Amino acid sequence: MDYEGFDPKKIDQYCQQAKVLYGKTDAYKESQQKQKSRTKERTKDLGAQVMEMFAKQVIDIYTQKLL
């Protein structure tokens, strides 16, 4: 994902908070393992996909309110 608009210190805080809250769970461990094996390009592509899905949801919600 493109994190240029975010404060790097905040991202680090969020990561630490997630580790404290979920670090012992299987899902967290699996997520960390997957992230280690991803290239920067793949991570960027996944982020773009998430943003595209989010944008579509916002558009759907907005257009439903107009109907």
C-alpha cells in the first residue's frame, strides 16, 4: 500500500498495538509469515486492490442514497 500520506510513527504504533493484541494468535502469525515472503511490488499491488474495493463500496453506498 501507499503509506506516503501517513505518519510513519503512527504506523509503527499501530503495528506494535496489533502485535500486543493479536501476536499470539494463529491468524497474526500467519499474516506475518505471508508478509515476510511478499515482495514490495506484491504488497503494493495488494494495497491497490484493497483501495479499489473500498472505492467501489463507497460509490455503491453513495449511489444507493441518490436513488
